[in-house]
Amino acid sequence: MTRFAFLLLFSLSALLAQDPLFSAAGEFSRPQNYREWIYLTSGIGMNYGSDTESAQPAFDNVFVKPEAYRVFVNTGQWPEKTVFVLEVRRSESHGSINRAGRFQTDVLAVEATVKDSARYPEGWAYFAFGSGDALLEKTKSLPQKSACNQCHRANAAVENTFVQFYPTLLEIAKAKGTLNPRFSQSAPSAK
Amino acid sequence: MTRFAFLLLFSLSALLAQDPLFSAAGEFSRPQNYREWIYLTSGIGMNYGSDTESAQPAFDNVFVKPEAYRVFVNTGQWPEKTVFVLEVRRSESHGSINRAGRFQTDVLAVEATVKDSARYPEGWAYFAFGSGDALLEKTKSLPQKSACNQCHRANAAVENTFVQFYPTLLEIAKAKGTLNPRFSQSAPSAK
């Protein structure tokens, strides 16, 4: 039995080491092609802590892996290995023919979320790849006590994801009945 | 020869009638799956005519057909049958945990652009599918004197497209040398 357990452990380690999303040291690689994934939404100047409007609000664009999106469309739930990318871009105004409003320019930051219950007891882990021109190639997950983890766990509409801000997915979650009970109760008028 | 010309005309008509993008009457069908195309950018409150900021600025999300995107990545130019969709969505604030900034909600309008030099002398045509809950299933192109046509023709960075506002494509157009000469000269500091 001991030998069997050892073999099992060894096989599991080998399996985890082969995971294309993670290095053997458990670091997650920054996705290179997320701009070709499925787009979910953009916000501008989104702030969850303060009601002070930014004079230079950044856009945030949300993308999800196509295979995870297709599962969500059919079930209203996220499969294991779901990956989200949050891309933050500088906003500008009065460029080219633009005279009001704001448009997107440089990348300011890239973050990611991964659903992987085998690696993370909470199921979801968060990754910050730094900012601007010095984006990290790979990184370990933020601690489970991070602001990202705590806020998503407490406030997300579906599992740990802010589907309340993804208009096309919110309709699907309502139709499939997969909104988190706490979210449904706290936001009865959410549409 | 007359008979040959008639046959040629007949064949051309049959070919055009079979075009999956257009009805026999030349109406363009509103794309149903554009949210699964390639995302290019979003703006908010974008105004080209007035510098008055809107109190209720709308988001606009731009998508392009994946096959056209792949050609552009390789060449910096758009192939025939390129289709863009501009989706306009209402913005809201102070929903769920949001305390500042704006996020996207309902669809306000859907518009499209098609490159089809066989149908349109200018190469590009513009389509407005109306607004909100009453989107048209198909429509004819706007007249070539429309504000859309005139503004794109005069101000676009690549062919008739506002690549100056699509940050990932602007880099490609600069690398491939496909910026319109007038755009390059009028915006020497554009990056």
C-alpha cells in the first residue's frame, strides 16, 4: 500500500507538472493570446471601495477562454481550468477626431483568474502580472486573504465571478438559475 | 455576344444572390454571433462633432470577423467581406458593489460596416440596425453621402477603418506601413 501511495503521489505530481497552465513551481504563465478569446465587458474607472471619480479613469477589458465560455453558455457554470484575463488600459480623450468621451490606449496592467480546485482549496486563484511595460511572464497566485479573493468570494454573482457586470452572461445565469443565493437576495432588482 | 453578356450578367446576379451576407434585395443581415468575434476596443461617450461631455455616456464595443482579423494581423489590410460590428451599450454606475466609474448594461444600438468592392463603388458600406429592443433583422446600406461614409473616408487611419482607436491593430498597421498617407501626415505624434 505504501508503494502504491507513493506511485499515486508520483503520478499526481507528474500530472500537475505537465499542466500547460502552470510551471512545476506552481507559477501561472501570463496568457499571450487573450485578445483572441471571448470578450465579456469593459468598464471605466471602476471602483469598489471609494466613490471618488478618477480624473484619469482606466478602462478594464474582460476576456475568458473560449472553451470555458461555451460551457457557461450551456450550463451557467464555469468548468475547471476556466481562465479569465482582466486587461487594464489607459484612457485618453481629444485624440484624432475625438472631441468628447474617452478611448483606449496603452496597457497599464494584466491580471488573471483561474478555476482549479485541485490546486486551490477555494477553487479560484488570482494572479497579478504587474504593470505597463514590465509585465511578468509568470507568477504565483495571490494569497487567499488578498483583497481580490475576499471581494470575489463575498460579492460575485456566479461562483467567484462578477457576472453582474457581464451583460450577456447575466442573462444566461438568470435563465439557468446559477446566481449565487446571496447575490440574488441582495440584489432583487438586478436585471 | 449579346447572349454571352446576358449569361454573364445572369451568372453574376446568381452569384450575388447566393452571398450569405446579403439578401437577393441587397439587404445585409444583422450578425447574430458577433459577441464571439474578435474584440477590438471600447470607448465611452465618444463624440466626433461636439466637445460636450454626456451625462449618460454610452459605451461602444467594436468586433471584427475572425477571418478578417487574421488577414489584418498578417498584412495590415482588410480583405473583401470584412465585417465590423459596433455595439452600443448603456452605461450605469453604483450597481452591485460599484461605487465609482461606469459599467455596461443593455444594448442601445447595433451598427455594421462591410467591405465589398463588388457591391459598393467605395468599397465600404455602413448599416444601422436601429436601436434597443427593436433591432432590424436586415437593412440596406446607408447612402454614400451619409455622415458615416464621409467621416470614415476623411479620417480613418487604415482604409475606411478607425484603427487609430484600436490599440492592438494600430501597432500592426504602423509595422506593416499601411496607415493612410493623410492620417500619417495629420497625426505625426500618433502612437
